[in-house]
Amino acid sequence: MHTPNFFWAFLVCFVPLTALGQVDAPEPQRGSITGTVTDAEDAAIPGAVVKVLAPATSGDHMVTSDETGSFAITDLPAAVPYEITVSAKGFADWTSPAIVLKPGQALEMGDIKLAISVVETTVVAMTVEQLARRQVTEAEKQRVFGVIPNFFVVYDKNAVPLTTKLKYELAFRAATDVVSIAGDFFLAGVNQAADAPDYQQGAKGYAQRFGSAYATSFSDVMIGGAVLPSLLHQDPRYFYQGKGTGKSRALHAISSPFICRGDNGRRQFNYSSIGGDLIAASLSNIYYPPSNRGPGLVLSGALIDTGGRIANALVQEFILQKYTTNAKNKP
């Protein structure tokens, strides 16, 4: 069949136009972002992490700043909303507002200043009474060989003074400790064998000797360790020296029944210790047999107690610290 001439003319004109319409439009020229990361004093921050966050279709970009704090991110599609974040160790994170690049735009951010990060800390302040309470709690765990109470020894020279309540608590805890009471049972047995004081023999005499021994030790601890220290504002504890020459440590121990630390931290004559020994010995005149009573009982009892304190302090200073559980030397 014969094809009209106008049909061929149509093909010649239409087909080239259609082919041209199917060619993709050129992609917009990509852009870039540059800048410098500094601190508040304009000092460069090298190694800062710079992220360009973009929609999922465009993808994120990340670089690190060089030794001058500078960075450059290139090949970024235009007409896309970006968000820039900058982070560096020791500094608070920095985030830009939304940025949309124009085709071929080279955006210069200038200086991006990072502020030093603020670390929030919580300081728990303890009152003097709370510190003293903790000291007493720790002291009540101190035992020689894990058995014999050693509550009245302080291994921390910076120990705070005790309140009146804590002085009574510590003294009562020491006076009523089962091991302390067992010591009075043993002393009663020794006195029973020596037939002193002048109680009768047998079970009744042993009970009387135990009662007198416990009454004396209990009154001495409570009066010398709580009542007088509270009234006179003195510390009833022995403060372990631990350092220095053997002579200085020995003098420190020997003087402890006579020199104490006041609640004001100053050295004072130890009225509490001497007074406690004298008062406890005087009270023994109430329950000792009439044949044993008198000034001699008071004097001998006080001297024995004071001598015992000196011997105990020397042993504390040179021997018992390393055998005492929970004893921490902090001179």
C-alpha cells in the first residue's frame, strides 16, 4: 500500500523530538561545607568529630578536624536539609540549625566554638556527729586476735571528738562485752584461789568476788570513759602514735593516763582517767568486806588501775595494732 507523503514528514519531525524528551536533565552541581573547630579561647581543637546528618535518601557524612581544627566535607547534594554536629572529648556537643545548600555552594561555617563540658558531681557532706558515729561503729569492731575488745584505741590521728551520747555508748559497749565479763569471771577465780578479798570460800564467795570485780571494772569504765569525759569535755580514747622513735612512742604511751586529748583537740591533764580510777576504787568500799575497806583500798586500787593503763598503752603502741582486727593505721 502506498504511504502518504505527509506520514513520512510526521515521522521525520516527531521521532527526533521524542528522543530529545527522554534525555535526563543534568544533576545540580554538588556543594561543600568547611569550617574550623575551636574552644572559647580560639584555640584549635584537633580530632573533633564533625557529622553532617541528612535524610536517609542522601546519607550522613563524617570527618575529623585536623591539627589546626579545620575540616571539609565535599560532594554534598544540593537542596537537602542538613544538620551538623560537632563533638570532642572534654567539650559539650555543638549542633547547627538546618542548612540547605544551593547548587555548587561552598559554605564556609567559620569558627565553631565548643564549650568545656560541665561534669555534675554530688558531694555528700557528713556532719561531725556523723563522722564520730562512723568512728565508733568501726572501733566497736576492733578486737585483739578477733576476740578481745579493743574499742578505746584510735588509729586515726584526725579522728573527730565524740559526742556525749557516743562516749556513753562506747563505754557501755566495752563494759558489757561478753569477753570483758569473762575476764571478771577469771579474776574472781584468781582471787578465790588467793582468798582475797576477805569473802568466804565456796560458791557464794566466788559469786561475791565476781560481783566485786565486775562492779569495779564497770564503774571504772563508765565513770572514766563516759561520765567524767562528758562533763570535762575530754576524749577517753588512746590515740595510737605509730611513728617516730621508740623513745617518743614509749613516752607517748606512758603519759597517756596523765595526758589526754580534749574535745577541743588540745592536750590536757587527764582528769577523767585519774578521777575514774579514784572514784571506782572509792566505790569498792561499799561492797568489799569491812576488813578490806579504808584509804588503803582506794589508793591501792587506783594505783593498780593506773599502772594497768600504762602497761596496756605500751602494749597497744608496740604490739597489739598488728593483731587487732579492723585496725587501720592512719597516723
